[in-house]
Amino acid sequence: MVKSNIKAGVTLSFVSLLLLGIMPVISNSRPMEISALNFALYLSIWQLIFSTPVLLIEYKSSNRGIFSANLSSGLKKKTVLIILATGGMFGISTFLYVLSMEKAGTVSASIAIQAYPLFAILWETIFLKRKKSKAELLFTFLLIVGLYHLGTNGTWQIKGLSYWFIFALSVPFIWSVAHVIIKEVLDKTPITPAQVTFFRVLVSAIVIFLISASTNDLNIVADLVRNHSFQMYAMAMGFVYYLELIIWFYAVKHVDVSVASSIITPWPAVTVVLAIIFLHESIKNYQVVTLVIVFISVYGILLSGKKKRNAKLLESRRKIWN
């Protein structure tokens, strides 16, 4: 049974890797005359459409998750507030994701999103007071160096720093904050992956719609329903994005997050290959160099963290034995 679960977790992680690599290419394949905000709106609506049947099937099953949970009044309120807050954050990050891919470029934005461990380490250090090992700090510094190299377009000069690259860093920044917050719900309630994903995309769609309605002519937004070429890409992006979310949640149920994270780390390499084939993008030498640096850094951070956790576990066992 254990082997079967591990195999399933590893397999799902590799599927997640492929889906993550495909998403940037779909985003930048859309008709570019359509704004990033409206594309984010409709892909979120499609995510909601795809997530609803799964939620209903689960609701009718024996595993009703949070719907059958007997939560205290305080925990209910806290859970609702967390779902609303993180759903809004994910909605904004979806828009920023699409816009970053468009403005910073498929390859550069994809690599920038690999800064996620950097922000995760920052929050762990500030809020959870977790001390980092010398190896973790070394690889974190290497990650910063690599991202700076990419941000300056390979020049190493501060005046060459790309503003859109810095903008792209907002995506992993928001993700890292939202994941820290939502972990409380995952740890303290029986909410299922399908339910987490449904509520996330529901709130995200509402938030993006409100932003779009306040900045666009609603008639123009509504007319996009009949734009079949646009809707094809929005539907594809919504389906792949939703599928990736669900698969990731189930992957980490079978294997440690560190294992799943290690497997999905090279997803920008998939994006690079697809961008060359389908978007006819040319890859610069500095992007390849940065990609290698980022991979080494992220793997180094993950392996250093795992080594530190194993050392702590071994030390605690020694204390018990003694």
C-alpha cells in the first residue's frame, strides 16, 4: 500500500510538472488584443465550471469534507475569512501571472516564478522563527544572484534591471503569503482538495470580475463570450490550471511536499521547449545560465532543508532512546 501511494504521488508530481510547463505557453498563445485582465477573468470562470461537477460528486459521496464537519463557531468564521482572503489573493495573482507572461516574456516570467522558495524562506524566518542552515542560506544567496542576473537581462548592471521582471516576482510573493495563510485551514479542518480548489476559484472569479467591471465596459467583457477563438484559449488555460491545482493537492497527500517540489522544479525547462516550438521565441544565453543557476539553487534549498529535518528527527530519537 505504501509503495502504491508513493508511486501515485511521484506520478502525479510529474503530471503537475508538465501542466505547469504548458500553462505559460497557453497564456501567451491567446489573441493578444484581449487584455490580460479579461483573459484572467474568463480562465477563472472556466476553472469554476470545471471544478463544480467534481465538488458535487464529492458532496454526494461519503467523503463530504468540510460540509459534514462539526466546527466551532470561531473556527467557522476564521475558515470563511481565510477562504475569502486567500481566494482574493489568488485571483489577483492569476491576473498578475497572465500579465507577467505577456510583458516579461514566457521564459523570463517562468524563471521569475521560481523565486517562490525565496519568499517561503522569508516568511518562515520572520513569522515562524525558523533558523536556516548555512547550506540553505548559501543556496538562497545563489538563487538571488541568478534572479538578479536574469532581471538585468544578463548585464549585471542595475540600470538594466527589467521592471516587468520585478513585476513578475509579485506572483510567487502572493502565492507564498496565501499558502502560509491557507495552511491553517488545511491543518485544522477536514476540507478536501476539491473543496479548497472550488472555493479558491469561486472567490478568485468574483474578485477578478469586480476589478474588470470597474475598469472595463461590461458590454465589451460580455461580448467576449461569443469570441470563440479567445474562449478556446481561456477554456484550455482554465482546464489545465484547475487540473494542476487538483493534481498537486493529491500528489502531496501521497508524498512529502519536498519530494513533490523537487520533481516539479524543472517545469520552466518544459516551458522553454514549448515556447521555442509554438511561440517561436528565441532563448538568450543569459536565460539558459539563469535557468541552470535557479535549478541548482532550488534543489539545494530543498535538499538542505530535508537534511536539516532528518538531523533533527535523528536527534529527537536519540534523546528518546537515552
